[in-house]
Amino acid sequence: MSAKRARSAAGTQSAEKKKQTEEHITKTVSEFYEREDQEALLMTMASIEESFLEHSQMLRQKLVNFTHNTVKIGHPAETSSFEESLLSLFISLRRLNRLAQYRNRQIRDRVNRERAVVEERFLQLQNVRSEVEHLQKEIDRCYDFRSADEDIEMIPLEEFYANAPASISQEEITREDQHRQHLARLNWEMEERKNLIGTLQEREGRKNVLITDITTKEHRLKSLKPRIEAVIEAARPVQELMGLTCNPIDVEKERVLSLLSQELSVIAIQVEAYCDIVKETGIILKCKGDYESAVKFLENRQRACEIIEDVDDEDSQDDVSGKQSPSARHDKRRHMTMKELIAERKDAIVAPHPIHIEMEIACQDDICVTLVLQFIPGLRSVGVMVKLNRIPTSVYGNVFFDVSLLSELFDGDDGSKCVSSAGQAKLDQLQ
């Protein structure tokens, strides 16, 4: 019984001892590999390469010596010693290879970590750049934003400070602050335009009253027209007895002739004199046009000339002054652009007079030639248009054309230039 207990106690002690030995060996191996890893990290590629070359040279030298001394070596101890030295060199080379591979793997992992950090920061940089570009675009958009108040025509700056009240102008502050100055001018424009709107509404009311009054008087005049005509018809026998003739048609004709231009009046007088002298009955002279249109034409022409003169005076004043402040140039906006002004001038120059004369000349074969003579005040010239009526196409075919009938009537007169040198100079200026 005691022998069994002694054997069991000895077995237990041997198992515990074996376990402790295994733990000690495990701890020693782990420490060995840790030490190897630290050594691998501390070594450089140059030192590893130097050790590898050194061991390789030693291995080569031993192999060379072994091949030369193969015949001489015969003792087993020398052969065993040679094998152990070769094994030791192979183990050293394997260790160097493991250290180099471990070091490369660690360096590769570290490079990958650094690369991930760099890529992350590069991505952040790209995001920041995108944000900067977006903000720059927003800034540029804000700079390029055109406010609606820039198109408002405002009074000059000095006139603003002279007329605006101190509560709006605030000259001490707005002289230094351009933004507040612009706001103050806009406020003053608002006040002025409110007053102008009130005045406009008042005058529109007066205009409506006047229109109503005029309409009432026109109705009264229209109602009086039959009575006046009846009085004229009743007075006609008295006029015939006294030798007085007063035809309403002749009165209207005299009104129209009073507005006929001097150049066309001279032509009309000469044609009538020619017809009276030679007893020509084949020429019929007519004066056509509307009296109201002629009056309106003269008024519009005078107004257009005044606008053109005002614009020319402003241009000449700007040229004499030499320069103009940026704020004045920004606030002083003309009502017409240069293109519109040129078109306005051209329309005013080439516009014909509303009242013209027509001559109907009877020719052979019942052909009638109508000459329409119009005066162009802007060019101080008379233009002629030809119309051919009742041409027998079976006889003349397409020989006669309205457009080319008077072409080249005089030398160099092809209709491309104005006969008046002053008028041609005006046309050349508008090209």
C-alpha cells in the first residue's frame, strides 16, 4: 500500500515537473522570437546584406576546401565536424533570410498604414479644394449679380445733396460710405417718384375732364354741322346774286395747299402756267394729302430735331469737360442708345412730306403716266415715282417698266445718290 502511494506521488511530481518544463520552454521560445523580431527591426538592409555575403563566402570557402581535400579526409570525426559547420552556416543563412523577410513585411505594413493615412488626407484635401471652388463660384456669382436698382436713372449726386432733406441725405455719413449713399439716393428717388405719381394722377384726372369736355364740344359741333350746311344752302342764292362762290371743297383744298412745301408749290405753279399758256388739256394736276397728318408731321419733325440737338449739346459738353466722374456716368443714362439715335435720325431725314402732288399725263393709245412728286424735308430734295396705267400688253409687252422709266434721264442720274450735296452728306454720315 505504501509502495503504491509512493509510485502515485512520484508520478504526480513528474507530471507537475513536466508541465513546468513545458511552460518554461514555451516562455523561452516566445521570448526568443520576440528578441529575434526586435533584432530584425533594429537591423538595416546593409547589415543583413553584409552578413549574408559573409556567410555565403564562408560557405563557398568550406565547399571549395572540401572538394580539394576529399581524398585526404578519411576520419569520421573530421567529416562530422565539416557537416556541423555547413549546417551551422545554413542555419545562419536561413535566420538572415527570416529576419530580412520579417523586416520587409513590417516595413510593408508600415508603408501601407502611412499610405492609407496619406490617401485619407489627400481625399480630405480634395474635398477642401472642392469646397473652396464652390465658395469661389458663389463669390463670383455674388460679384456678377446685377441688381435691379442699377437700371434706375437717378439724379446727379450734387443735385441729390442740394435738394434732398438732411434726414435722407445724411451727408456726413453717406459721403464716406458708398453703400449707404446709394441707399439714401434710392430712398430720395422713391420719395420723388411718389410725389410725381401724385402729380401724374392729378393731371390725368384733369386730362380726363378735358377729354370729356372736348368730346362734348365735338358732339355739339357735329350736331351743328347739318344746321350750318342748311344755312349755307339757304345763303347760296344770295351768294350767286352777289357773285360770291364759296365751295367747301375749295376751302379744304386751300387748307391743304397752305401746308404744301415751297418746292412743290413752285412746280405746281409752273405746271399750271404751262397748261394755261399752251392750252394743254392732257395734264391733270392734283394735290393730295391729309391736313391733320401734315400738321402732326411738322410737329413730330420739330420735336425730333429738338431731341437730336439736345443729345448733340450733351455730347459736346462732355467732350469739352474732358472727363466725367464714374458715379455721374453710372447715373446719367440716356433714353436712346446710339443705334436708336441713328435710326431716329435716318427716319427723320428720309421721311417724306404727307402732302404731295400728282400729275396725270395722257399719252397716245390711252396710256396714262402718273407722276407722284414728294418733297423730303430732311434731304431738301424732291422725289418722283412713276406709275403707268392702261398699257396694252398685246402691243408693248414688257417694254415699259414703272421703275426704270425715268432712270438715266440725266447723265450720272441712276438714283443711287441724292442730287443735293447737303442731303448726300447727311446720308453718308448715317452709313
